Amino acid sequence: MVYGLNTWLPKIMQQSGYGLTSSLSFNLISGIGQIGGSIIGGYLVGRIGHRRVLVSLCAIGTVCFVILGLTSNPMALYILIAFGGACTVGTMNLANTYISEYYPREIRTTGIGWTLAFGRIGAIVALTLIGLLLAANYSPQNAFMAFTVPSIMAALALFAVKERYGSYDKLQLEGNIKLKATSNV
């Protein structure tokens, strides 16, 4: 979603009938949404937790991409693309910190590195898939619909995460507290 949207959004909007300047302005709005998603999402993570925020952002992203495929109102498009940006890059930024919490400190950089490397496979596939859809003269709305697939997959994957194992440091701390409590008895 991240690379597909960032790379192909201007072309999708041009094929939807917008000029080059307007198409690039949609990319700018997406970038503003990405920043907002990271900041607001980060605040919400502190209040209600990573998993809830990430699943919610993926679900909102899915709805945004479906509606983007159905509407042509320019104001609605700007708003939806801002939300789409928040639900792609904003989600990725929040997911990186969530993923890193699963690993002991000694191997966190390796764990997040492998995760990001695996994500690059999705980036290559997404760029190719969206490019093929646009080259085959599918409607631009179908390109937006294609973004719903990884968004749904991400929401389901994050929903399946057992929150109990969501923080290696938290597990270590709880284990130390239980150890101290039993040694004091």
C-alpha cells in the first residue's frame, strides 16, 4: 500500500481526468495525511495500545480505498487520500515500533531489519501489480480497490497477534515481579 500509493497516485489521478498539477497535489495531501497519521496514531497508541490503533487504521484504510474507488467528488477525494496516507505510511511507522517490541533488545535491529526486508517484497509486487492494472487500461478505481487487499490482510494479521506477547520488555518485567513475589514468600 505504501509504495503503491506513493508511486502511482499521480498517475491514477491523471487517468481519472485530473491534470498533472492536481494529480501532484493529491500526493501532497497524502503526505500530510501520513504525517498526521503518525502523530495522531502515536498519541492514540499511548492511550489505547498499538494493536487497537493499527487494526483500526487498517480497517479505516480499507474503507477509504473502497470509497476512493467509488467517488469522483474532488473534496471527498482529498479527504479520503489524506486518510489513505494516514492509514498507509502512518500505520507503517507505528507498526515498526510495535514489531520491535517483540524482540529482546539484543536482536531488535535484526528483527525489524528482517521485517522491513520482507516488506520490500510487497513493495515490489505492489508497484508491479498497480502498474499492470494501469497499463491494461483498467479503470483507476480498480487500482484503489487493489489497495484494499493488503489493507484487509494487515488488519487480520494484526488482529491475530496475541497482545500478551506484544512487548518483550513487559514480559521480562512481569517475570521479574513474579520471581520477586515468590522469593519473598
